[in-house]
Amino acid sequence: MRKLNVSIIIIISIILILGLNTVYAANTASTRSSSSLTNESAETNELSEEQIKEERANKNLSSLEVEGYELSPYFNKNNLTYTVIIPNDVTSIEINAEPEAEGAIVRISGNTRLTKQENTVTVRVTAADGTSKAYSITVLKVPEVNLKLDSLQIEGLDLNPVFDEDTFYYTSSLIDTELTSLNVNAVPNDDTANVEIIGADKLEDGENLINIIVSNDDETTIYQVNIDVDKLGEKEKEVDNVITRVRKIINYALWGFAGFLLFIVFILIIVLIVKIVKRK
């Protein structure tokens, strides 16, 4: 009997140790995660003064757009010079410019009274510390064109704005697509004109600029369509959500198993104590 009792005590001790190790492992992982977050927070606090200084000196733009027209090259906060082409009869353009830092001030000049063939628009950003820098847009006016498109359609896309022969720049978007090329149907108003499509056969994630070049012996006219392509889109977000849920379920299962194991061990200890007391 004594050998049996000793064996039972040994088995219970082993089970108890295993249960405690499971709880300890789960708790250690949680503690490490919390410690990591705490360390990151401490580093953030240490850099806060430096970040404040950088924020006060930040005179970058986060975005720069000319309504209805395409900047060349695409906007980059570190690039200060751009070009835009507008029709000959346009005398003003609308500029949308957002500063990267709160407290910075944006002032725009030169975007009205566009009477020359070449005009300069200045977008000046003044940081909170008083320093500033200027972005420059060269606005080129093109003469009235006679060679145009009668229609423009891109299969599977809606153009924004709706096609008009006198509108030369459009935007659109593609989400959750596996397409690598687009079918562009462009019909010129001159049967003898040649139409060349550039940029529709190699779609990539991000912005894709399609140029539709219409030309004859006398003129060349360019229409542009800027397409924002997101090949993964919502599918990637759904996968991330599923992974997060699975991780939570596994964590809950581990904690539940550890608790159940401890409960069983506790019951066995009580039963053993009761038996020992009865024998005495």
C-alpha cells in the first residue's frame, strides 16, 4: 500500500509539474510580448524630443495635385520641380497641396492669370520653425488641337471623368485583379490618323499611366489614363484577419488546456488526501 501511495504521489507530482510548465510557458510568451511593447514605448519616449524638433522643421509636402491634369514626374516629396500641360484657353488651375507636418503652412502663387505659353506656379511650404522650401510647377500651354478622339473605352474600367474629346487626362482603379494587360479601344476623329497605346500591356501594383497617342501628318495629341492597381486588395486583408483569429483561438486553447490540466491535478490531489485520511 505504501508503495502504491508513493507511486500515486509521484504521478500526481509529474502531472502538476507539466501543468505548471505549460502555464509558465504561456505566461512567459505573454510577458515577453508585453516587455517588447514596453521597450518600444520607452524608445519612442527617448526619441520624442528629437521627433518634435524634426516635426517643427518638416517643410515637405505629403501630396501635390493639379486638378484635372497630370504632373510630370509623379509627385515625390523630395522632388521640387514638375511640369504640367494645359489647353491654350485655360487661364487658371486649381492646386491641391497638403503639408506632411501639422503646423506647416502652404502658400500657392502663380496659378492664376496664365497668359504665357510657359508659366511658373510656386508652392511654398513654411515649417513651424520658420524655415521654408518651394516646389515649382512649370505650366505649359498647348495650342488648340483639331486631332482628337471620338471615343475612348478601356474594357472593365470606368473613366473618371466620363470621356469627353476635350478632356485629356483621366483616372480609374482596379482592385483584386489578376490582369496584366488592358484592352483599349480608341477611335480618332480622323480616319487617316494613327493611334498608339503605351503602358496598357504591363500592369503593376500601384499607379500605371496609359498614354494614347493620336497622330497624323500635321498634329499629335496625347490622352492619358492614370490607373491605380491593387492586385491583392481585400483578399490580403481577409487572409490577415483569418491569421489573427487563428492565433487568438490557439492562445485561448492553450490557456484553457492549462487550466483544465491544473483542475484535474487539483481533483486528484484532493482524492488522494481523502484516501490517506480514511486509511488513517
